[in-house]
Amino acid sequence: CNVGIINGLSGWMSSLDDAPADTITRRFRYDVALVSALKDLEEDIMEGLRDSELDDSVCTSGFSVMIKESCDGMGDVSEKHGGGPAVPEKAVRFSFTVMSVTLVTDDKEGEVTIFTEPKPNSELSCKPLCLTFVDESDHETLTAILAPIVAERNAMKESRLILSIGGLPRSFRFYFRGTGYDEKMVREMEGLEASGSTYVCTLCDTTRSEASKNMVLHSITRNHEENLERYEIWRKNPYSESVDELRDRVKGVSAKPFMETQPTLDALHCDIGNATEFYKIFQDEIGEVYTKVNPSREERRSWRTALDKQLRKKLRLKPVMRMNGNYARRLMTQEAAEAVCELVPTEERREALRELMRLYLQMKPVWRATCPAKECPDQLCRYSFNSQRFADLLSSTFKYRYNGKITNYLHKTLAHVPEIIER
């Protein structure tokens, strides 16, 4: 797609309702949507200039706008009573949030921030750009639909938008950060293998077995450029290696990276993934798995029943088919750990479970917070220490579960959170 941007306001007034019924996707032109978002912020920008005591008439250029991009699948959106056009029953939404507007001034050193989005993770500050009937796993259709967005974004990176704010034409420059993606979407956009791959992480090159042996000491190494280079190696196989050697060389990059994402951790799925893991540890501890060689399915089922019964009795937690955010939040509490401890036979195992939960609850606010350095500086300072203690517990007391395997989110929780925040 070769997109040149000519007039930033063309097409702005057209409404969303004139789409024919069998449309698979509706989208705004990216530049038009950004103009609209900035016009919505006009008063905030003017107020920010006044608060910073900047002379309004002098500030016409040097505005930088930071944009957070998000894209996610929207599950089941099928029509409940039929009759509409035949479209896939899943949808994908690509949206953006204006995170901040800064101004580089001549006299003051550096940048002055004149607007910051107070609730950057709220759906209210999230502006939809493209709504599509497509399954997020259908890579071909998804890339065909999002390709023009990438092209428009690339065209805007190099150019300036001149827009009238407060009655004067002002020049804006945009910086895009793709941080609103969950792991599945990151893997798809960056050409990585799916989440069951031996290459457990979207941020570093570790394999699952390495990550289970060394739980804490990893740094973020992957990036979009490198993924593109690795894809070219995968495609050309310049050293004429076997499939396994080649795959090891490119660390699981076997499709063409399509959209640049920034290293982040999706807090909700992190909660859910880790709660699932704790739920399994609870079962194993009730059944004293560390003493058994190969428990039967019946035994495992009985432990699970005992756990569900206890959680329902003590915490009024109904069992769920698939772990969800609300269940995860209620399961990951000290009182849930206490309830489980009542079913654990030996005192030292109870103590270990309590300690595990205590450390986890120390770590959790850090990746849940919008701005960890402000909201929970103490926990952020202690994070590396806590994650090291947590990993030590897992690799000693609970090593029966982490022998050569670890889940994707547990690896990220232990190894990458402080560095993500620093970046």
C-alpha cells in the first residue's frame, strides 16, 4: 500500500452509517482520526500552555504527540437471531490513545509536558480506528486489513501535521508505540511462533527449559528490526542448515514481522496465567504430589473437587470452566491461601504456600499499576529481590512442577517486569 497524505481533513465529516450491509470492516483514515482526537483535546492543550506559562502566540511548532496503539480480538460477536449478512462471528478492534502532548521550547531546557492522559488504560480514552469482522487467528485477512494502517502510520512518522488549535496553526509530530497488545497478538504481529512454542518469551530468546532453570536473570533482547532480519535468514537459509538448526538460529521467528510492538506485559493475562498456575499448585499440594510418582486422573480429580469445595465454602468462589480476571483476583489473596492451607497436611508445606502467596502479592501491584514508580515505589524497589525469593521457592519446594517447564507469563513476571517499567 502506497499511501500519501494530502489533506488532513478530507473525509472527516463522512458518517459511519453509510456502510453497505455486507461490509467486513469499517475504518477511519489514521490521520483524520488523529486530527479528530487532537481537536477533542483543544481545550486541554490550551490550558496546559497557560499552566506552563508559555506565551500562546509563540508556541506554534515543536509539539510532539505520543500515541499508544492497541489491537485485540473481541471473541464472540455473532448475531443472536440471524438474518444479517454472513460474516465471521469474531471481531478485531484496532484503536489508539493519545498518551501525552509535549512541547520543545527554545528558552526552557528540554520538553514541557502540556497534556498527559490521566487514565491511559481506560476504555474511555481509547479511540477506535478500525473495527473488523475477522478472527484474530486468521493471519492473512488480518494483515490485509491492517496493512493500510501500517502504511499510513509510516507516512505520518516522517511528516508534520499542521492543525489550528486555539485559533493558531500549530505543527504536530507523532510518535507511535504499539503497547496495547496481548501476547497472542504480539506473536502474530512480530512473526513469532504461537504461545505453545519452545521459545517461551516475546521479549527474550530463552527456551522453556532454560527459563525454568534460570527463572530470573534475563534481559529484553528481541526487537522488530532483529525479527525482520531473522525472518530473512529463515526465508533464505544462507548457511544451508537443517530445519532444527535454522529454527535455533532465528529463535522461533518463522513468519514475516508485520507491525512493530514495544516490550510490554499484558497485566490482565498475566494475572490470569499466574492464577491458573497457583490453582494447579493448590491442587498438587492438597494431594501431596511431591511424594508421589505418577498420580492417576481419578486422584487428581478428587483433589480438584476438594479444592473447589473448600474455596466455595470459605470464599464463596464458584468453580469456573476457564480462569477469568475476577476469579483470578479473588483466588490470589492471602485468605484463599489460608483456606487451602487447611487442606494441606504438613506444616512446612503450608508455610511455603503462605510465603509464595505473600511474595506474589508484593509483586503484583507493580505490573498492575498505571505508573508503578509513582503508585508503588517501595514494591518496585523490592521487585527483583522478591522475584528472586519467589523463584528460589519454586525451584526448591515446588520443583516437581518446574522441572524443564514454566508458563510464559510466569517467566515474564519473574524475569522482565522491572526492565519493562524502566523502558
